Amino acid sequence: MKEIIKGGAYRLLYMLFNFGIGLLIAYLSGTELFGLISLMIVNASIFHIISGLGTDSSIVWHGAKKNTSVDQLMTFTFSTALLQILVFIIFTSLWLYFTGKTMLTGSIDFQVFLLELLYFMGLVWLEKYISVWYANQMSMVCNRIILFIIFILFLVLLPLYFGLNIFNLDPFTFFCFLPIVQAIPLIFYFHKKKSWRFTSISNLDLQSLLSFSFIVFITNTIQFLAYRIDYWIINHYHDVSEVGVYAQANRFAQLIWVIPNIMAALMIPLIASPDSTFSKTDFSALIRGIIYVSLIMVFGVGILSYLLYMYFLPVDYLNGFKALLIMIPGFYFFILTILLAAWFSAQRILWINFWGSLICLAFIFITDIILIPSIGINGAALGNSIGYSASALFSIYMFLKLSSFKIHDLFIVQKNDFRKLLKWKFNNEK
């Protein structure tokens, strides 16, 4: 458990500095350019998910289970990363040739094409190597490295807020360099600590890696569409500036997910590992703790976002505050989906995550199509709340049905919860 606490603390700081960079970019870009950056993120992410076929999650699971050697795991990692990048180069080049525009942002500038390529390559290597570090039970070191890098990047960008462009940067170029700058230290430091060589992968091992990947791929694709389909619909019925306003409101709401996402990512290898001491009572106590800590986060996000809307961001962004308030309840309930999905993944009961994602997407898509044309980003926010809440109810129902847990294990604070927290803290300090 102390690995989760330490790793989670580093990851939390990383996410906060990452949020700070996003906030500065939103301020420096204005709603239109920030909308384009947000669409680039969405388009790159969906292509990454589709071309990756869920291999990142497969790397974490098989590495944690220790039923795949380091040589085989790294061969699989490198091969899938290079394949993803090659597929992207082919598709984005053909897109540019036939349409005259870049695939991620729709620009006609060839320099933007090269920046999009750099962004995607960095995204692939960053996600792959975070998975490799987690698979080798080295999440704490991984999060220390990327925390240090993101802190330096934050300091590089900060002078632009005061009108001091020391490094002659523009927000779009800076953002495109973010993933690769973080990935390079992870790659070099990992290979300094771990030696490996390319090797053949048996048909049985490859089948295990790919079968896990395929189920995760389908689930991740559906879940990502549920997260981001509203961006495309808003852009279709309204304009890219509205996307920018909505994207910033969405980023504020996602602060509620920071701690749950960190803990879920750290829990999967611990639950899956055959050597793990992570118990059932640890899991339930952690869920209860995150639920109530996140409730405090909800109020904190509301206050923080209001202050930033009023005193930091350009006035055009203020239209997103109402949408933020509408979407917050759904984001809070979805915390349970995030945590329980980690348990289902570690137990390899992946079909539940698939159906939960499909339910979420169905509710969001239907409500978005009905509401966005008439009430814009507020309709998208309402669709989020409905879809995320429906998904959470399904996850809770299936978790209680398939496990020995009871409903009170998820919500009712136990007498020994505080004692456990003190024990974890003591072990952590020791």
C-alpha cells in the first residue's frame, strides 16, 4: 500500500503542474486556438487508441503478472510503438495529399503537419514507457522523473504569462513538444536500469498479449468516444471557439478525477501481481477514502474554477462556468466507475468495462444529438452528467454481483479506516 501512497503523491503533483501548463496555454491562446489544440488532442488520442489496439494496458497487466519476460515485453513494446507511428505517418500523409489539410487540426501549413507528427510520436512513446515502468513495479521512479520534467516545462512557459517570451515560444508549438520532451528521459533512464534484447515471442504469449489488448482496445475506444464525442458535435453545430470554452470547463471538471485516476492506474498492477499484499480490506478502505476526498475536491474545483474564470482567464471563457456546474455531478459519480474498472481489469473481467463504456456512450451520444444544437455546451454538459451517472450505476451493480463486497463496503466509513491510514503513513515514512 505504501507504493500506492508514494506513487500517487508524485503523480498528483505531476497532474497539477500539467493542469497549470494547460491553464497557461488556454490563457495565452484564446478560445479559438485553444479549441484547435483541444481538437488536436481528441483526434490524436482516438487515433492512438485505435492504432494501439489496447497494447499499453496489456503491457501493464502482463508485466505485473510476471508471466512474460522483460525481453519479450520490451520487444512487444517497441514493435507496437513503431507500428503505431508508421501507421500514423501513412494515414496523415495520405490525408494531407488528398485533402490539402493536416489530419489533426485541419491546417494547410506544412509546419503544422510536422508538429502534429512530433506530437503523436511523443504521445506514443510516452504512453508506452509509462506502461513499461508500471509493468515493472517502478511507478514511483517513473512519476518522479515526469514530475521533474513537467515542473521544468512549467517554469519555461510561465514567463509568457508576464509578457516575457524568453525562449521565443508560441503556445501551439510548445504544446506539440510536451509529450516527446517527457518521453525521452523515461526511455533513457529505463534502459540505464534495465538491460534487454530483441527476442522472439511465442505464439501462445503473443496470443495472450493480443487477446487482452483487443478487449481493452474496444473498451477504450468506446469510452474515449464517450469522453470526447461532444467536442466534435459542438464543433459541427457551433464553432471552434465554443470547443475551446467547453474544453476548458471540461479540464476543470477533470480535476475531480485526478486522484481516482492515479490510484486506479497504480492499483491494477498491485491487484494483478501474484506477490501483492494488497488485500480486500485495503481495496475497500481506499475506495471509501477516495470517494470522500473527492467530495471535498468537488467543492474545491467549484471555488477554484470560479476564481480563475473571474480573475485569470480571458472573459470569453466565462461562458463555460455554467456548463461546468452542470457536468460536475456526473464527473463525481463516475469516480466509482474509474475505481471499479481497475478492479475488473486486474481480475480480467474486461467485458464489464466494455458494457459500462457502451452504456455511457449511448446516453451521451443521444443526449448530445438532442441538446447541443439548441443549447450548445450546456447540453453537452448535461449529457455528460447523465451518461457518467448511468455508467457508475452499472459498474456498482456488477461489482456487487460478482464480488463478495456489500454496498456498505463502498460507502460506509469503517472504524479501522483511520487506523489503516495511520499505518500506511507510518510505513511510508519508515
